[in-house]
Amino acid sequence: MKLYGVPAWGSAIVETMLALVGEAYDFVDVEGFDHPGAAQDRLAAVNPLRQVPTLVLDDGDVLTETAAIALWLADRHARLAPPPGSAEHRRFLRLLIWIVANVYPTFTYGDYPERWAPSAQHELTDTTNAHRERLYRWLEAQVVGPYVLGEQASALDCYAAVMIDWGPGREWFAENTPRLFAAAELMRRDPKLAAVMARNELTIN
């Protein structure tokens, strides 16, 4: 498999999942893909939507969207999700889709305000940042501990392990969402993830 991505971006979540279950892959760094240039062209050749992560499977099929990749991997590796049919599995599905449907758009719009509100860029960034903080506070109440869903790690913890380095930043997470932050730090300490954590410069307190 080939994973097209950028260090510490959403592709790091997929890297974390792949490393956790022991799937081999080659990483194709397309840093700068969000602006015209060679990196964008390289990504567009396999994914005209020009999104990361883009996972090209061994048979040439292309998977995008972290949630879709998570569910595909969970079908192949049971440890990425609770047993189907269980209450925990329903919570897993809910939170997985909730993250990409609610949290991700705050980055899509807030990180590129010039695309969406050129005359009110600061206002858009400020409002999406504030909304993201409210979302994370809601997510904090859903964390069971020590991992997001309890005693066993899941793909949700792969999200948390990467996202605590995104806005509003590690200090904010540690202070305002301590259970989520602790689950993320615990996930980062998994020996299987050491190389991925180092490559993406995701440190551990």
C-alpha cells in the first residue's frame, strides 16, 4: 500500500492505525499539496480531489476519508473496533462519524478562511476555533478511560493521539479535556507506534 500524506496531518492518524495493526505501507510525502506545484500534481494523479490521507491499496483501489479507512481496517483487524453488535461498537461508530462530521470542518474552514470568507477571515477563524473547543469539551464527557472507550484501544484513540497536537494545542487539551488527553498520551506510548510518533514529531509528556 501507499499512503499519501503530510507529517502530523490527518494522514498521521491513518499511519497510527496501520502501525497498530502491523499493516505494511510506503509513505509518500506530499507536503505543500494544498497549493499549486509538484506535490499537488503528485497527489492529484492518484486522487483528483487532492486530499490527504489518500491510501492506494495493493490492487490499485483508492481509499480516502479517515473514517472510511478506519472502518476498512477494522474489518481486517478486530482490535481497531469493539465487537460488532455490542453497545461499545455503536458508541464507536457514533464517535467516529461525529469526529469527522463535526470537528474536521472546523479545520477545513477555519484554517483557510481566505477561501470561504475573504472579507471576514479573522471572524471565521475565531468562531470555528471557539466551536471546536465546545466540541472537544463534549467529547471529553464521552471518554470512559483509560482509552476513549474503556480498557481497549480503538481507532478512536488513533485520532486522539494525533489531534492533541492540533488546535487548540496540547496545553489546552491537558487543562480542559484531561481524560481525552490522557487517552491520547497512553496511545502514543504503545511501542508499535514509536516510529510513527517519531516521524510525525508527536511527542509524549
